[in-house]
Amino acid sequence: MGMRRAALSMGTLWCALLGLPGAGQPSFCRAADASQTLTVRLLDRDGKPVEGAHAGTFSIHADRCEEPADESGWQYRAHAVSDGYGRARITDHPDLLTCLVARHVGRKLTGIRRVSEEELNRIVDVTMEPQCRVFGRLTSNELGTLNRNLAANAVYLYSGDERPLGWFSDQTAFHFYVPPGTYRFKAYSSEAHEVSGTVTVPPDQAELEIGTINLAAKRWALLRGQPAPEFQEVVAWKNSEPLKLSDLRGNVVLLEFWGYWCGPCVGRMADLFSVYDKYRDQGLVIIGIHLDTGEGIDSPAKLDEKLAEIKNRLWKGRDIPFPVALVLEHQVPFRADVERKAGCPLAADYGIDSVPTGVLIDRQGRVVDTYYAGRDSDEAVLLKTMAGN
């Protein structure tokens, strides 16, 4: 359905975007369960060893990372530094040992190389080329007209099918250091949809500007202060008779877009239980919007079957205490200028392209903002909304 990428709060966003274990920690360099070691030999164009280069299976530059792995602030998953023979030993999960990225900051050399399964048990040579600094900037004309700045921005750079580099920042300017070649990029923000494109780096070019990339705002970001879209195409309800948002005026409503198949979704559900218990008698209504992925989860019984093991493992046996609307997969465009499609019309109405995402609605039925259970700043917004401010 195009929603299996989980979007988490600012404090956990960087690791979540990477899809790495240890999401929620400030540095993405938390080790995975190590089960494979690969020895690489980093060489320059003349075939001479490159000593002191940083290497890994993925490299990022992020605001939230506290321990830069090289002198310019880039970190490396499965980080290693090459010795006097140019050798570096990289230990990571075998499924992730598919692409190597290396950089020597002082000599301005960099290398990216795909690794095949057959090469995992022998020394792999990586030729490092003079680096090109590829740079650009993100903007959103729509959010700009509302005096809102882009935040939690992400840009990925792809080499073939591999994704060796990522930039994550509240700043809109980004850059990468890459060898010659053709790359795809994907850029998006917490409040704006994804844009993709390609860039070709000629040999021996020191800098290459991509330019300014305009991101289309997500619908919920444009709906702040506006009436919340009504439910549509709900095929069944768990824990409730059919509901309408218009019938809930006078309450603060939290819509939680989620799916049983989404780890972060079910992981944060216990926090939602706590919010529900704490504020339900003060006029808070929580409604889960369960998004299907083509499995046909169209009844409470089918959803309960999927949740049986999750309830025992994560929720201490507790069932979801609030209403859940079941929505089947029905892909529709978010809007004409957005490449990705929404998984259903309701997701399109709110611009929900990742889960879990909560949307807070005030007592007058107007969209306030997104909401993440367990985050102090969001709790403050919830309390302010409940007070009618």
C-alpha cells in the first residue's frame, strides 16, 4: 500500500527512517546482531592502499547523531577504518552487506561498491575516486505561504538498487560526497511528500549543484485550522457502531492511522492506551484507522486474529479499548503533483503516506496537528487543545 515505511517522532525519526535496529537512540550506529564479517581493501586510482579511510554499509549525516565517525560529521553503519594496507573489516548482518561506502576526508577520496553474495567470503577491492560534492536545497512553496518551515527533512541517494547515503536534518540544505556515476535521489519531509530524481556526476568534477527541490505539502499540514475530512469507505468497525466525525463535535478527537503489520504502530499502541485511560473522561475520543495492505482485513474478527499474538507479547493481554475503523486498500492519488499513491481515499484526504501517524482534531472539528503518543511536546498540544486554546 506504500505505507510500510514507519514515521516516528523527531527524537526517533533518524533511526526509523534508516530502518535500523535501535530506533529511538540518538545515534544510528547501534550495532545489529553481527553474523558476517567482510574484509575490504580500499585503493586509489593507482592501485595504492588508502590508509585512514572510513567505511561501512551505509553512511548518514544527521542532526540527531552525537558521535560523528569521520572528521566532517558523517557516520557509517558497521563502521571501520582502513589500516596501512587499505584493509577494513566490516561486520554486519549478511542481508545488509550488499553495498560498501568509503571516504577519506583529507585526501577527498570516496568509493561506493555493490557487493555480491559470492564475494562475502573473500577480500573485496574498492577503488576510491576523487569526490564530488553534490548539493542542493529543499523547499515547499505551499508551506512557505503559511509561514511554516520544512522540518525533519530526509534525502536518500541511491546507487543502482542500493541506498548507500542519507541526509537527515531540520536544515533544508543538503550535500553528499560521491564518486563519478549516475544516482537517484529521494527527498521528503515530515510535512511534505516525496520527490525523486536523478543526477549524473562526471569524472573529476569537484562540485555539482542539484538546485532547489520543491516538495508538495501533505494534506494534513494544509488542513491546520480547517474542518477535518469526514470518514469514508470504512467497511467495518471494531468496538463501536459506525461513527461520524460530525457526531463527535464537542470532543477532542485523535485519529490514529496504523496497521497491525507495522512494528512501530503496534509498539506505540500501549502509549495510546495510557492516553486513552488518562483523558477519556475529559472529552478525548481516540479512533484507530486500520489501513489494510490487500489482505482483506474487513471485520473485527479478522483483525483480532492478526492481533492475538501482538496483544500477549506487547500489550500484556489487553485489547484495543477504543473504536477502530477498518479501511481496505484502494490506491488513489494523493494529488496530481505527487508521485506516490495513497492506500485509500481516507489516507489521501489527510495526506497520510506513512504510519503510525496521529491527527489531532479540536472540539470544533478542526485539524490541529499530528500527534505522537509519549512525546512531551505533543502532550502539551493535546492539553492545550482539550482546554480549548
